[in-house]
Amino acid sequence: MPSTLLSRRDLDFLLHEWLRVSELVERPRYAEHSRETFDDALDLAERVATEQFAPHNRAADLAEPTFDGQRVRLIPQVRAALDSFAETGLLTAGLDATVGGLQLPHAVAAACFTWFQAANVATSAYPFLTLGNANLLLAHGSPDQVDTYVRPMLDGRFFGTMCLSEPHAGSSLADITTRAEPQADGTYRLFGTKMWISGGDHELAENIVHLVLARIPGAPPGVKGISLFIVPKVLVGPDGSLGERNDVVLAGLNHKMGFRGTTNALLSFGDGAHTPAGRAGAVGHLVGAPHQGLAQMFHMMNEARIGVGAGATALGYTGYLKSLAYAKERPQGRPVGAKDPAAAQVPIIDHPDVRRMLLAQKSYVEGSLALVLYCARLLDEQKTAPAEADRERAHLLLDVLTPITKSWPSQWCLAANDLAIQVLGGAGYTRDHDVEQHYRDNRLNPIHEGTHGIQALDLLGRKMTMQGGAGLALLTTTIGDTVERARKAGGEAAELADRLAAAVDRVTAVTRRLWTDGDPVLALANASAYLEAVGHVVIAWMWLEQVLALPPEGAGDAFHAGKRQAARYFFTVELPRTGPQFDLLASRDRTTLDMRPDWF
């Protein structure tokens, strides 16, 4: 029975027939691996996700975490699943062998983790955040900090969080007020409140390692005065033993429409509920140099943004597969034009409008999965390409694609979940079927790790203009290389290439038009439309790349034919959406800017 979490056939196609990850074993970092070890890791991920994560997805949604003022309680299946996950070693799949990692290519590691996000996005959030925390400390922490905090996280003994937002500041990190007072012993004492902290408190691990943004007294105002601190829930001794309870406490849980199995916390630092060494104040350890906290935290945030896109993709994908299975099994109605009311009903997949909804979902989720794995492959190039120029190119292209990879799946795989509900009809919005939960879970992703608006400002205001427009030039040149290969291939691929080339030309022209006088207020007024339009162009590129990886038309099987049809759909139905959006952007429309608050 094919899985309704993800399509292993699609993963194999993307990883091996398109991205050719097996070629990476020729590089020293991956020399111990082979196609067989990659497939073994994917098999293990699918099995554990299916057997340990998927069965309690609904239960964790219905019985969300509770807090009695002293302890947080979750259903026991969450801890059992996370223990099973830790035993697989997949948390360290892409990490260095020096820290116990498997040194799998990042593309393979990303594909493995997507199984867990599809099976249970709430439970998978705990290792997701922990890995991001560990990666940040591996990049910016001291050797002692790595030994004290990272190694226990990678063993599954400690979990990690990131603590950025504050109730009064939200996403405006320049306005945070949490302060870190230096102590004679080289530590700091933190005082303040952090809000919306996923995984902020629980008893799923021996300890929780909080990465906290705060200000040292006398620091410069704004983001230039932010520093980063390790603040463990329980203090850790020089020998690794657990000591006193630190002065960080749970003030309350937020109750969300989705991801309900992931605790989401309001945390109070330094309110005196605990008094380590006899004094109030949460003991913290500075990471790196003072006032570099935001730059350091972006290491985790950018990783998390791509991970959010992967999670959105996984939720869209499993919703698509479940609605597809339902459409094949659910008999209802008869074909248009059927004359005999006594004739047997047909499966609803025989109705054209149902096929339309399924085809739209397929184009969204398979296009998104391609983008997520392409970005993971860029990370492999950034870290292991033999030539420095290739490593720099991969780094820049990944920078440009990050806001798109976060936001496009968060919008359009949510749209896929909406269509999955529609395919099931009245059953779709009942709790008897998973698709309504997938929609609620996925609705959080357009907000997680920066809203669409924030990603749009990043894409148009920073990524497309940085280094004198080098980001825009690299993106359009890279897509142009695909266009040229498709034109040489001829046939339908060449026709699709011409349509994509025209859209890319509009991206370049509109970007220049928006910045024609350097006015950021006007240029960014419709940035969200820009993000959506450019995102559609990028997904069209992903589809053309997949078309080029297919065997000649008529030579493949039903899987390959379905890929080709989904590409046709995206180019025929979706890519033309960008025309009116680019028209709006090119006009430098001021409607939103000119709307006064008192007119609402």
C-alpha cells in the first residue's frame, strides 16, 4: 500500500534522477556513503515516521499540552516517538562525524526529515528546533559550549529553543528590552519576557537550552546592540552534571489553532521564581562577541525558514495524497451526459473538477518539494564544492531563494490543504479525516519565522538588491541556463522554456522599475505581490527542471506522465497569474500607501 505521508517514488526521482545526489560521494565529505546508504536512511525515516510519529498525530491535536502552574503535561506518545527518533541517529544526519554526525548530504538529510514533518509536524518541531539550536552553536559557540550543550542535544538528552520575540515587540527585534547584566564570574544574569517560544517548556528531555536575544547595559540602540546568550533551564556543571534550576519559568501556554502538540510558551527570565547561587536572575552565557546576536541568530533563523517551507510542503503533500486516496475510493454521481440513473456510481476522481483540484495540489506540493530539496542541494554545494567560486555562488543563490522557500510553500501548500478539504466535501471539515487538521497546522506556517510581509521585504528590499543586484543577476542567469537546456531539448520543453524566459524578463524589468528612483517606501509598498509573483516564476523553473529530468515522452511510466501533466498545468494555469501582478508592480501603484488609517 503506497504511503499517504509522502511519495517515495517522487523523492527517489528528485534526489537521484534530477539532483543526482549519488555523485556527491565522489567528494571527500561523503566518500563513506553510497546510493545504498542514502536509501537506507530514507527507508529508516519512512518506517519510524510511519510507526512512531503518525499514529499520535490526531491524539496530540485533541489532547494539547496542559500547564497546572508547576508542570507541563503532554500525551506519553510524544516522548516515546522522540526517544525512537533519537535512537535512529537521524538528528545528526547531515552533521560532521566529529560531533557524532552521519555526514549525509544535506539533500538526503532534508528528505529524511520531511517524512517526520508529514507524519506529525507538532512532534517533529522539537528535534527541528533542537537541530537548529545545535547548528548555531556549532558555528558560533566556543568548544566548551559545544561540549556542554550541543553534544547532549545531539544525543537527544537536551532539547533547544530560540527566544527572540517579546510581547510588546513581536517581530520588531530592534525593540526588545530583555537585559543581560554582566557578572564577575563571566556569566550574565538575564531579566525579561519572551513570547511565542515553541518548545519553550516541557518534560520531554533532561534539559532545555534556550538561545536568548538580550541587551547588555550600554549597548547601542536597535539591532546593533543585541547579543546572544545560552540560558539553560537547568544549570550544567563543568563535568556535564545537572545542577540548580535556573531562573527561567513558564508564565503560560499559548493555545494555537494548529501545531497543538508543540508547547508554545510565554517565558519569564529573572523574576526570582528560582534563585541560582542565592540570587534572582537567569544565568546566561554569551555566545561569541557582544552585540553580534542578531547576525548569529540569523544562522538559525534562515535554517528555520527553509525548514518551515519544508514543513508546509510536507503538510500539503500528505493532504494531497490522502485526498487522492479518498477520490479513488469514494463513489458518487455519474459522468456528465450519463442517461441511466440506475447505473453504478463512479469514483469521484472521474469527475473533471475533482481532477482539477488534485492536479492543482500535485503541482503545488511537488513543485515545493523540488524547491526545498534544491535548496538543500545548494547547501551541499556551499559546503563541499571543490571551487571557491562555486561555493560562493551556491551561498548567494541560497540567500536569494530562502524567503521564497519559506513563503511560497506556506501559501500554496496551504492552498493545497484547502483543496484537499474540498475534495472530501462534507467529510473534509470533520475530525473523522486528517485533512482539516493538516489545514489548521499549515495555517501557522505563513506566520512562523517571519510573515509573508517580512519575507517579501527581505526578498525585494535586500536579496534582489544586495551586492549591486548580484542576487537578482544570479537567479535570472541560473534560470536562464535551464531555459537554454530546455530549448536545446526541443519539443514541449522548448515551448515551456519560452514562457519561462518571458516571465524571467519581467522579473528583471519590474525589479529595476521598482527601484528606479531608490525610494524604498514606494518600492516596497507591494512587496508581497512581488514575492508571490517571483515565487511562481521560481516554481515554474523547478517544474521545467523536472521535465528535463524525465525520459522522452511515451518512454516512461505513469509516474513520469503525471509529472509532465503537472508541469503543463502549472505553466498553463499558474504561471499566467504573474502577469497582472507584474503589471501592478510596474505601475508603482500607490493605492495602499495613500490609504489613511482613519479611512478604515
